[in-house]
Amino acid sequence: MNVLMRSFLLSISMLVCSVALWAQAPLLQISGKRNYRVTIAARGAELTGICIIKTDTTGSRGAVVNEFGIHALDFTLSPDRKKVKLLNVMPAMNRWYIKRVVRGDLKFLFGATQNPQRKGKRTVTVDADRTLTLVNSKYGLKYSFQEIDNQDDETTE
């Protein structure tokens, strides 16, 4: 009887832990419409701009645009955050091997639920100023997302 009780309590504990891990909120919030200041650094080159993400029932759509208004890339994200599709990638990045790495990095970034979270050569951390940073040490890439305050314009009378 004692062995049966221990095994039952162990299985309940494992179930509770797995549900708690499954239910964790992602680090990068993308509900509604969000704007982020983004920096993508790769071996001496750097792309800075904004990332606009809009979410609805079918998933999320996003765009990374530099300071001059040039699209670096557009992407879609499934509602469960497990699939990322790159669209309209700028010519300098429009290579299958580059898109594969960026797609994997974005998928890991959007799915991250712990601070820090590590998988292979990818690490996601959240800084004190709420900047979300992904470092891909295998390819020397660093992505930084910092939310831009989304304040509605107030009209004065």
C-alpha cells in the first residue's frame, strides 16, 4: 500500500510540474499590436530599426523596418508560436541558409518562456530594462527587442 501511495504521489507531482511548465507565458508579449526597437548584429554588421507585430485569431504578422523605412523582412507566426515563415526578405539576406538560421532564431525567441533559456548555441535573456536578447553563438548573431511604449495620442482641449 505504501509503495502504491508513493508512486501515485510521484505521478501527481510530475503531472503538476509538466502543467506548470507548459502554462508559462512567453517572454516576448505579442498580443494586439506591439512595437519593438530591434537590433540585429552579425559579425561587424548591424541592422537597427523597429519591429511591428500584429496578432489576431489566425496568428501574428510582423515586419522589421530600418530607420529609413526599408523592409528587412516580414514574417508570420502561428498561434502556438511553433511555426515562423519569412516573407519579403531583403536581397542581402535572401539566401536559403541565412533564412533558415533567422527562422530558427525567431522561432526560439518567440517561444522562449524562461529567463535565461538555452537550447544548443542559442540563449535568450531579459535585461533589467526589459530588453529581450537572443544570442546565436554558432553564427555570431545577436537579436535585441525592446518594447516601445505604445501610448495613444492624447488630445488636449
